[in-house]
Amino acid sequence: MSSPHPLTIHYHRDFDGMVAAAVLVHILRESFDENLRWSSLNYDQRKDWDNFQRGRRFGIVDFHFHPKAEYWFDHHPTTFLSPELREAYRPSDRWEWDAASPSCPPIILRHAKEHWGFEAPARFEEMARWSDVVDGANYRDVDEALFGDDPALRISRALAAAPDRDWTDTLVGAMADATLDEVAKRADVEKAWQRAVRNRDKALHQFPPTVISFDSLVVLYDATSNKIRRERFAPFFHHPKALFAVGSIPTRSGFHVTAGQNPWNQPPEGLLHIGEMMEEFGGGGHRAVGGANAKSLADAKRIAAAVAERMRRAVEARV
């Protein structure tokens, strides 16, 4: 029997996190008749993590481990914010961590089947497959990443032109009840996608002047100006032979440093773990991609330069 108090599912504000939240919301409604809400999370909400949502019922997907979470699923290698939190984690019927999974939804679907006897509708399997593609940058090529037109890719790109901060909550609710194709055909998604496409084209045009340095190993760029658009894969569209890209970008709360390896020209295996490296700067991520928030524009530029230099040294040491 469900609790009379609502349970809020918190999720990372990206395609992977949204699908994970939608999957868990659907399962908990069907299997446990939970009174559910959902709300996105981002890295700036890790402050005073010990007291996060104190006194309230909550679950977390695709984000850092919290010992008070009633449900928790994640795949990030950098999910534990301290050794004490790592020690507090034990797999259970409501918690699961799998750092080998490309994204979070497949973990939840597998867990629900094994622990709760839940057989997911085929539409969630499709969402999980696309979540692996989007979160792991497992696109066929840079053209699919930039110009792909599948429903999942339209939704994912539309997020870059979200009308407001809470829009992802609306889409989580939609994905819990509908197929990707049905969600992609929503008027608000179509409008955001059209805007995002225009922004993409503008970003690709504007990217070259943002490049600070490029030495065939690392593209270092500064895209912090509010006059330019930003596109995640622009560095590899313009510099397909680059192994890595590191850039400074603005956020609603300040500045962010983003770093990643080229999915279509990957560096030697095991060269470095970007997520772990970004942890040193207060961030995190995966082996191939990561990021960190900065205190100021100057701090963002300092971190970006330091990360780029670390990448160059790693490559040169291997050669």
C-alpha cells in the first residue's frame, strides 16, 4: 500500500535523466500505486547534499547517490560524493548502480523485471535504446548527432531551446504515458525543436572564431559570449581529427566547463577518465565526457586551459 505522502522523483535534466524518470514514474504507479511528483536536478543543487530534501520522501535517478533516497538508480562512475557515501551504498530492491551501463533507463528496466516482476512496454525499451545512443554519444557519425531526425533526437535537440526551466518536468510526464513519436509530435516540442535547429545552424557558423587553440589533439574554445550559440559537437564537426574538445560556456547560474573526447576519432583506450579528472575541479561525468561549474568567468577559463593541458600531456606521454 502506498504512502499518503507524495514521493518526488528527482532526475538529471537531460534526455537520459528524463527517460529514467519517466520509466520509474510509470513503474511505481503501476506496481506500487505511488503518489508521485517529479522535479529535475543539476550540479548546482549538490550544495549541502546531506540535507537535500530533508523530511521529504524522494527518489533519484541518473544523479549522485543519496542515502535517504527511497529509490536510487545511476550509472555515473563519479556518483559518490565522498568515501562515506560510497560505503553507505549497498545494492537492494530499490537501489542499483551500474557504471558499465551507457545510460540509466536500462538499469531501471532490468531492475524492475528482476526485483518487482515488471515487464516494461516496448516503448520504454525503445526509449532506453535511444538513451544509450544520446548519453553515450553512440551516433553513427557527426551528421546523425547534429542533423538526425528520429523522434528521440528531435526531443533531445528540443531541450536546447526549452521554453522554461520546468519544461523537462512536463516532458517527463508525457514520456511516462506516451511513445517517443507521440511526444515528438507535441506542439511545444515541435516549436522548441524548430528553434533549436535554427540555433544549431547558427552555432556551427559561429564556432570557428571561439577557438582559442587547436593543435590536432585538443580543441580549446571560449563560447561564453551571450551573442553566440553553442553546439556540443561543433568542435568535431569543424575539427574531425581532434581527439578532445574543452570549452567554457555560460549557464543560468554562472559558467561551466565542458570536456569530451571525439566519438568518431577516439583517443587510445584507457588514456584518461574525463569524469574523474573533472571531479578535481568540483564536477564529474563519464570516461568520455564530463564537466564542472566555475565560480567566475576567469575561473572557467583557468579550468578549461588546465584540462586541455592535462589532455595534451596524456596523449604525448602515450605516444
